[in-house]
Amino acid sequence: MTVRRKHIRSLVENLIALHKIRTAPVPVEDVAVALGVEVQREPAEVELSGFLYRNRKRKTAIIGVNSIHHPNRQNFTVAHELGHYLLHDFDDVHVDRQFKVWLRDESSSQGIDLEEKEANLFAAELLMPASFLRGDVKEIGVVDLDDERALAKLARRYGVSTQAMTFRLAYLGYVQL
């Protein structure tokens, strides 16, 4: 199986339109809550990023987020777990430890890795929508990977790390890594 890129982009575009989000940063926790998913932040061991808990009988869900992580990381965790909530039919509890951010690796044929890649892509699409970045890149002009201040400024605007922004810009074809 392959990552459902078009489906994920369409899903995110619909969420952004439905919630009338027009500028970055995307209020990812507000989106989760509007979809009926509670977000709880608590300190946890460093390697625990977050979890998704579903109670199918009560039709409720909770995203747990490690509150000791950087706020940008917490945003990504909420978006990633929301991706699992919308894309995957996990059993009652799904726990994520130290996300892999790359989209391809040797174990890509394993189902869980595919699900993690889809949740990562969903998070990137939601936190850094292609349509928003298109406007920002047009405004900036050429995106220079050596201009760390410009990349950091763009990352701050979206509430993500500079590394996440760099990967996203490369994925969208605005820069070469």
C-alpha cells in the first residue's frame, strides 16, 4: 500500500475550509475539539510523544500530549494524533513514541509504518497547508536554505520547527535538500 497523499490533502483542505482557517498558525487543538476530540496535556517520559484513546461505546476520543515537549512539538503531536483519529481505525489506544519524520525508509512496507507516514503527512498538511505556504513563498521570493533567519521566521509563523518547515518546503518543491 502507498500513502494516500491526495486523500489526506483533500481531507485537510476540507477541514481548513470548514473551520474558516485563513492564516497560519492553524489552531490545531481547536480543530480537534471541534471534531469532538478532547486534548489533554500532561508531563510524561521524554520518548512518549502522545497517544490517541477512543471509547467507541461512548463515541469519545482523547489525544494525550506530552507537556514537557516544546510547544511546536506538542502542536505536531496533536495534529499527528488527529491524523490517526481521522485516517485509521485503531483499537482503543494508540501510543506514539518519538515520531519518525521521514516519509520513506526500509520498513515502509509494514502497515504501522504506513499509518505513521500518513499521520505525519496529515500533520504537515494541517500545520503547514500548501495553499498558505504558496502565498508566503510568493511573498518571500526565492527560499534560501542558507537564510536561517528567514526559515526560522516562517517556522514561527506556522508554529513548527525550522526542520519541519524545511522538510515541508522540500516536499512541496520550493527547495532542494
